[in-house]
Amino acid sequence: MITLHEKAYAKLNLTLDVLGKRADGFHDLKSVMQTVSLHDPVELDLGTGEPWKMICDREDIPCDARNLAWKAAAAFFAYVDRDPGGITIRIQKNIPSGAGMGGGSADAAAVLRMLNRHYGNSLTPEELAALGGTIGSDVPFCVLGGTVMCEGRGEIMRRVPEMPKCIILGCKPEFSVSTPVLFRKIDSVDICHHPDNDGMEKALASGDLNMVAERICNVFDPVVSADHPEISHIKTVCNACGALASQMTGSGSVVFAIMPDMESAEKAMAQLKETYSRVFLAEPV
Ligand code: C5P
């Protein structure tokens, strides 16, 4: 038996635009996605000689074929036409779920990356990302990582200049958002404010964190904020502590803020912890 290790990094959407509904029921998006340091350590035992098993430290996470990490392993072995002789997947869940941080997709991508590495990189990065796309819309980005302009369902990817170093505060309200329900909802609202993706790309190229912060924008933010005042509350706390920007990520419900220094980040964190149990600091990776 051999054990593989990989870190599954969370993502944030610096921008997120919904361009329209497609014939296949999905939506065309345009989003600058960013990997951040918050991660789930993922371990994989290969050749256990036992039925497939998954162990996770959180009870609300399904530990069977419904889990994206399990699906990723199954998809990989089907693709390369191999039998690993039994596997056990162990995940320590640090990334909140129902959060818009791509937690399940990150775990799936980590499984794909480590299996491909173990089997001599038999799939090209493009093939691995495409295989990820069969598991979930965010998996191709999570396979690639970094700072990426994502289009289509998320599978059309182009690297853009990396995000300047900064301190990111994240806070998860108690509620979670159903991604399919939110996509259905956005079909019936007029999107008043679209992100400036070209402007974001130029801001990233300039390396100026203030310019990047000014262009952070997610079309789902006002839709979720309308039903959940916690989103505005978290932003108000962060902004009062000097945040350069604060915004919901993906389909929510995590709100992230770009903080100017550690002192203000810790001040905002202490205030948010009085109300919310899941508050964390991270940085772009
Ligand atoms: O691909 P994934 O399983 O993450 O998508 C979850 C749901 O979100 C889809 O079933 C669909 O309702 C919605 N979705 C969408 N357009 C996308 C991504 C997701 O409509 N580009």
C-alpha cells in the first residue's frame, strides 16, 4: 500500500458575471478566480485490498460515491483503465461547505492531481482539467489553480497576472445557498451592475492592490444580500476596520474582505467572531 498527499486549496471569485442561460441548462460565466491558502489536507491510500472507503472529520459531508473526491478517483481510474486494488480517501475539511469557496471541487481536483502525478503524469494538464469538468464546473479551475480568467461553464481558462500579495479575511454566515436555486433566481432578475473583467485584468497586470480591490464584483452578491442581511453586516464590520473591498464569493455564503494590514484584519476578525463561528484569514497562492 502507498499513501499520497495533496493540499486542496479553496477559491475565491474576484469577479463573477453571468452572461446567460445555455441550451444545456447551465449558464455561461465570466469570472476571475483566485486560489487562496485555506486548504483541506487530502490523503489517498492506494492498494488497500479492501472496498473503497472515505473518511472525513465532518459529519455533514457524504463519505461515499456522492462525494466529488470519490467521483474524481472513479473518473480517473476509468479514464486510465486501471484498478488501484482498493483506495481510502481521507479529508480534513477546513474549507467551509455551501460557501462559494469550491471546497468539494478543490478536494476532487487534489485527488486528480495526485493520482496523475503518481501514474507518471499520463494525462496532460488540459486532459486532467477536462476530466475535472465532468465532475463539476469549478473542478477545472481547481486543477489548474492560481489567478485565472474562466469562461463557459468555467472550463475555458486563461492565466492572468497573479493577484498582489494581501491579507484576505473570510467569514461564513450560518446559512448556505443552493447553487442551482440561485442560478434559477438570477434568470428572473435584471443584473444592474456587471463586473469589469477587462479592467480587473489590467488592474492585476498593474500589481496595484487598490485597483484590484476597486474592481471586485459578483453579480450574485446583491441577489443573496437581498434575502440575508448577514452579508451586509459582515461587510460593514470589515469596511469599518479599513477593508479595501468586501464581497460575497461564488454563490455564497462566504464574504471575503481585502484587509490593508494584519492589525485591521485581526480587529475585524475579533468583532466578527462575536457573531459568526467560521472566520478565517488567508492569502492568495
Ligand atoms: O457544475 P456544478 O455541479 O458545480 O453546478 C451546480 C449547479 O449550478 C448546476 O446544476 C447548475 O444548476 C448550476 N450552474 C449553472 N451554470 C454554471 C455552473 C453551475 O447553471 N456555469
